[in-house]
Amino acid sequence: MSKPLHITLITETYAPEINGVANTLSNLCEGLRLRGHRVEVIRPRQREDESRACGEDLMLCRGWPIPGYPGLQWGQSSVHKLLHRWQRDRPDVLYIATEGPLGLSALRAARRLRIAIVSGFHTNFQQYSHQYGLGVVSLLLTSYLRWFHNRSNATLVPSISQKTNLARRGFERLELLSRGVDCQLFNPCRRSNFLRENWGLEPGDIAILHVGRLAPEKNLGLLKTTFDNLVAAYPAKKFRLVIVGDGPVRAMLQQQLPDAIFCGPQRGDTLATHYASGDLFLFPSMTGTFDNVVLEALACGLGVVAYDQAAAAQHISHGHNGAVAMPGDQEGFIDAARWMLEDDETLRRVRLNARQHASRQGWAGVIETLECYLRAASETRDGTVLGV
């Protein structure tokens, strides 16, 4: 039997913060611990941590808010604290999940101590800056991210398309680590007629759902365009647009979509109930590395419409368990949504197939794969870190 590992996770976001990275890391940590490994977490202090003390497996540092993203923060640079901590209690391997000041501190300290590093590419920061019209910043960020990740023993990416994209840009030692979904939590049986009635829906009406961060890079203008097109295409049907999440463009969306229902951020059972109470799920983003919400929507048996990339490319077979359009093809996206609602049987069949597919995408296999990557890195000779 293999020896348990001492794994240190460094991240600038973690549960109960509401985002895909925090959700993924929480599942990975819990899974590794259940497999007998010691997992130490190093992250910024959150509002819920006011009276919480650091311990053997938790180090909290100061966080700095990210402008325009309330609730998200960078971690304070802490090279000397990390050196002192790891000289006293050396981990077998690091998993650096974010590339901010805290992640950079961990990279530098680990290289100095010759501790093996596995990094995770969780967020397309370089694409976000491009969406904001900051092309030069995007190039600089790409260079920094390439430099950062090429100094780890391996960089884990969540999708095949992401792996191909980064390899073209000079990222090295890329490995695939997909994502899972909790199919007991995200389950069609959580559908709530009471919630649907609160949304103003009767049996046979269509709840069109979107879940995610409400930010400029998420291409949310397409929600209104698609919704308006569906209303015009199917005048005999009653639709309600339901938006779950929060972010910097929420107020603008509420002005553009006065009849939509904005539910704010949800988590746990309540989030799962919101998913399961929908019918059609629209996800127009083109900047995510994986998009956990796509897999959660499939698990709840929704008809998912998305662009053919990231999670959708891996998990949706067009016309079978969802519908996809080529990235950037706005008309194709709208056509895919229209096709889904052509008749009741199409949507019913797609939703059944969606749940069936998602039920095979649990976290256990993902965590086992991560364990293999971490163990391989920890066994490099003398803890040598590549990418010098």
C-alpha cells in the first residue's frame, strides 16, 4: 500500500466563496483526505475566519480585494513565512491552484527548498483582460502565466481544448484533470413546484435558467437576445428567465431584463433545487476553463445550450444530451436553443440523456487521477522542480 502524502494546497479562493474554482478545490481536498492523505491549505483569511486560528493543516494570510470583483481577493505575498513553515514541516508536494501573489510566494519558496510542485490552470485571466479590451495586458498575462506554470513539475488543465490552447502558447508538461459532479446533490428529484410557482410558472411553462458569475467576460448579452428570440419563435409557450448568481453587471442586467427573476448567489441544496426546477439552461460564456455549471445542469436533467468548448465539448453530444454551437456563432447558439424547444419530446429526451450521462461523472475518478499526478511529482529525484 502506498504511503500517504503530505500535500499542501495554495489558493486565493476557497469555499464557502461561491465560484467554480472554490467548489472544485473543496471537492478535491475532501476527496484526498478521504483517501488518507494529509492536506494542508494555505489561503487568504475570509470574513468567516475572523476568530479562526491557524493550525497544522491551515495557514491563513491577509487578503487584498480584487477591484470590480467584491468577495474575491488576492493573497498577500508570504515567502519568508512559507519558508519557515516548510523548513519545520516539509510537505511532499504542493498543489498551487492560483497564480496571484500568494501562489507566486509558494512557487518561489518551494523552488528554494526543492519541493515538488504541481500547478492547476483554473482561470483564463488572460482571456478576461482581452474581453475588457486590454490586448497588451492579455499578452503580458499570458507571458507571466507561461513563466509561472512552466516552473512546476506538471500543470493540470480541466479540458482537452484548454490543453491544446495552452500547448500552442508554449506551456509545457500539461496534463488533463477533468471535473466531477455530485449527482446526489444535483439531481432532478429536487425539482420544486413551489419554487416554480414563485417564479410565476404553471405546469407546462418553460423556466430558462442561467447560473454563474454576472461579469462582462461571460457574454451575458446573449441571454436577452436568445430569450427574446424564443419568445418570438414560440408565442404559444410561456417562458420565464431565471438568473442565479451575482457580480459586477447584475444591476445592468436587471435594467435590460426587467421581467427576469434574479435569485442572487445560491449554494448547496438550494442551488440544486434552483437547477432542478428549470427546464432549459443557457450558458453563453466563451472564457471558462471548464465551467462546472454545465455539468451541474446536466446532472439536474436540464436541456443545456452552450458553446462547443470546455465542459460542453467534453460532455455534450449535440442533439443527444444537449445542444452546442461553434464558439462565437451567436446565430448558431440561438438556433440550438430553438431546436431544443421545437417539440416537447425533443426536450424530454435530451433531459433524460443529460442526467444519464452526468450520473457517470463522479468525483472519485478525478481525485484518483489527481493523486497519481501528485505522487509522481513527489517522487522526482531530490524533489527537483523542472522548468529552470
